[in-house]
Amino acid sequence: MIIKYLLLWGSLLCLLSACQNEEDKAWEAAVAQNSTSAIDSFLLKYPDTRYAKDAAVQKEDYAWYATKQKNTVYHYKKYLIDYPSGTYIDEVQERL
């Protein structure tokens, strides 16, 4: 009985580690694509991911980069609306 129990738990742990590895690989692939849509696709596939905070940071960084590239009042104000407590608030205020 104990051997069956140990085999069951061993199999379960092996399965869980394989899932984590797939999630890790998917996260690395999404980040490597340098796009919000890749991050969004990752989040759709892994909604309860441990990378949720990292994904939010990545998305804000991409938005900020795009905002700086466009360099318009509209895009700076849109950044403020999308990220009211964002990392780059002070820089946005300076540029406006």
C-alpha cells in the first residue's frame, strides 16, 4: 500500500514539474517576442501564472517605450490613463 502511495505522489510531482517547465518556457518565449500581444497570449494560456506581476511590468514597459517613440500629448495622456500609478509618471509629467 505504501509503495502505491509513493508511486502515485512521485508521478504527481513529476507531472507538476513538467507543467512548471512548460510555463517557464512559454514565459521566456513571450518575453523574447518583445510585444504586449505575446504577453497577453501567455496570460490567456496561464491565467494563474506566477509571472503575473512580471507580465504587468513588461506590459507597462512596452507601453512606455511606444509612448516615448510616438512622443505626442495624446500618447502621454493615454499612458497616464492606462497606468495611473505607473513607474514613469514623473517622466510623463515632465514631458507634458
